Amino acid sequence: MSARRSVRLAALGVLLCAGGALAAPASVLLRDGTVHTGTARGTLAHASVLLVGGRVAAVGTGLTAPAGAEVVDLKGRPVTPALFGGVVQLGVVEVEAESSTRDGTLKLGQMRPEFDVALAFNPDSIPVEVSRAEGVGFALLAPGTEPGRKGAPGSSIVAGLASVARLDGRRPRPPVALEVLVGEDAGPLAGESRAAAYMLLAQALEESRTPAALAPGEERLLTAAGRRTLKSFVTEQKPVLFVADRAADIRAAVEFAEREKLRAVIVGGAEAWRVAPLLARAQAPVVLDPLDDLPQEFDRLGATLENAARLHAAGVTLIFSSRSAAPHDARKLRQAAGNAVAHGLPWDAALAAITSAPARVFRTGGEYGSIEPGRAANLVVWSGDPLEVTSLVDAAWLDGHRQSLGTRQTALRDRYLAKLRAGTAR
């Protein structure tokens, strides 16, 4: 066997063994922690969490461990629900520069709302493993134009379906949202005018409501499956993600959604603070990047680091996501949440924006976003403030299973660090 082949096989072995769930005892008592429940109970000091059979059995003070239970003394360390990784292409894009690992964008040149990117989800993707080790338990897996390539050839203003990706090895949940481009990105995909995006969307919605009303030979925008998909978003009030940054576009999207009886969620929202009262009245959540602060393009001239704080003060539901859909950015979202706190957002609101708010808006079926009796254990123990970049994950449970915090990177680090220290790395 060649030396090169030996190295490849060794690396593969490290990759297969690094992550995943560990066998856990039937009962675990996490004792004396600062428990951020994500519920109306808020934060509980010197509290304990009892896990039985992989589910949260009790949360509070004075809990006792059942016979044979593992007891973990937290010594006041924070416990949070597993974190949200943002609206990303986690598990469908591995290496952006390698086309064979990118499955996130449809390029048929047709409007196909039935496109379900989750069918390509790879639970063994390296960014999934790394994000899980950093405390991320779920994310919204969404299609779209490729990151950094506005108006990717063959794309549509209706990018397709979005699903909640679970980072515990299971398949994503059924689709919960539809992604639509209506801001700057919509122009190249709608006859070089963002105004035409609404014309096309209105026509598509009319097709979905009354397909028989089309005259013989009249051009259709949608397939039968596409019509059924769009109709379900109207009748079931599933979230429609309108990707827009400019205040005027956000206003137009909210007003369009109200006319068409859609449940709008704004994604991007760099200038959302300028129309905060409208968003609050419409109960339209905003998915934003707290690090947006520069007028990098005309649609973001009003970007400010105080965007989240101003929206929260107006009563708008906040969800955080990196502006980039790159899968490697999911683990950085808690740092961005900390930046929002530094610019006026209350700490509890920042944590909610990466736990309970996305779990509620994206209908996770009670799986994520809170620590409460009866729920599957999806929680993380931290070395310090989870919104502080220097804090680390001490332990994590997903779907009731304790997770290994090892990754391919940490395995390779450990493999060669000893040799480096001994001066035998070469």
C-alpha cells in the first residue's frame, strides 16, 4: 500500500470516528447550573435539569437523582437550549469552491416552488459535525442563489422550500417555509426589475388558487406540484421568507403578503429598523445578521449595528442568521448575538433570537428552543457566557443523546500536537 493511500485511509478513519452520539445512562442529573429555559420561567439560578430516557423530566431546584443516575455538577455553569445555526446551506454545501459538493441552488430556469433542497442533505457533512460540536442543534436549510453570486444563472425568484435541519444525524423535518427573492437579488431574475417579481408571484399564486381558469394554451408558470405547494402555503399559513434589505422593498413585501394572505418573514432586513412599526403591526419576524453595519450596496445604505435593538424595542420578533449562507458560518452566530447585546439588545432577547424564536417561527414541533419537562433533551452546557466568543461547549445533548465534541479537526490536532511538541512532526 502506498504512503499516500495510507494517509487517505487514516484520515477517513479519523473522520468516521470523530463525531456522533455517545451511549448515555438512563438518567442524568445536571445539578446546580444557571438554566436558561427559553420559556416563561426565564433563567433559573442554582437549578438542576433531570434527564430520564433522553427527555427532560424536571427542571428546578431541589431535584434528586434517581438510583443509578449520572450526576454532573455544573457549579453554576450556563445551560441553554441547543442553538440555531441560521438560514444556511448546512449539509448541502461542503466546499464552496468545489461544484460537486454544492446542491443548494436550482438552475432549471423555471419557477419550481416544490424544489426541496433537504433531499440532498448530508448528515455526515464536516460543517454539520463542527457546528454540532459548537453547540448548534438545528438550522433552517434553505435554497437560494449561490452565496456571493447574485442572480445565479437559471435561478428563480422562488428559490424553493426550506426545512429545519437537525444536527443529530436524522433527516431534516418536512418543509416549513418557502424562500422568495424580492429585493436586489430579484431584479436579474425577473426581467431586470424587482417590480416584476411581484407580478410573477401574483400570477403564480393565482395559478395555484384557480388552475382551471387559465385559457387553453396560456403559458403557465407552475407545474401541478408547484401549484399544490404554493396553495398549501396560503391555506396552512406556512412562513414565506421574503429576502430583502431595503426599507422600501420590505414595506412592499409586507403589503404584498397581506394582500395575498401570506405569512411573511423578512430575511436580510438591513434597513428593517426603518419600518419597524409596520413589521410589528403585521407580526412579521425579521431574520437579520447583527454584524451588518456598512453600506456595502445601495439596498443597505441604512445598515446599523443597532438594527436588532431598535426592532426589539418596537416589538418585532428577531431571529439571527449570518448574511452568508456558507455552512461554516453557523457556529459563529452566537458571537454575532453577543455583538447585538453590545449595541443595545437585551441579553435574553439575543439568546431567544438563536433558540426559542426560530424554533417557534419555523415550527419545530417542540423539539428545539426550550428546556422544559416532556421535551427531548436538546441542550448545551457552557464553560461561560454562551454569547461570549471565548466560552466553550462543555457537554451537549441532541435528541436525548449526549454528543461527542470531537471532530476531524480536533482528532488531527491531537494526533500531531504531541509530535510537534516533541519535535518529531516531520
